Amino acid sequence: MPPPAEITVDHLAAVDLRVGTIVAVEPFPEARRPAWKLTVDLGPELGARRSSAQITHYPADDLLGRQVVVVANLPPRQVGPVRSEVLVLGALDPRHGVVLLRPDAPVEDGSRIA
């Protein structure tokens, strides 16, 4: 696969990366591929946002209360019956699938990624 095209700092600055806490995890049986319905608390400024994520290799109990990094300014996307409002980020690993990104120490929900 060729390397991605270069972008400018302005392009990167347009992406609103935030930290949020997963406050609800629900089954998503309607999904084409196994997935969870997530609710992520992004703090008082942005509130709670919904997402669907194909990360069922994480048990629901391991996700609940976990801080994650999300893209907060993508337009909502309809995924079956779920209106996905944020994109939860993870690293693609051939051994483990998607490995969620998170801060290495607790931070306030809604904190920007710099």
C-alpha cells in the first residue's frame, strides 16, 4: 500500500480530537459485522455522543468507564438504526484487531488532543 498523501498542519488542525469516557455499551445485533453501540461522554461542552464500533473483542465490562480518543467533528452517520456521532479511534494490529487509543493518565472528558 502506498504511503498516504502529505497534509498540512491546517488540515490536521481541522480534526477535533477529544478524550471521552464510555458511559454505556449496548449490543448491536442489527450490525452487519459484530459491533457495540457506545455512548461516550465528552464533557459539558459537547455532552454525550453515540457511536458504533466493531470492537467486540473488548468485553462490554472492559469498555464501560474507559477513556478513549474520538474524532468529534465528523458529520453524523447512520449505521443501521444507530446515528453514529463520533468516531472512536484505535490502532489496527494484525494480532489484536483494533486496539483503542486512550490517554496514559485520566484527563477531563472533552479534553482536546494536542
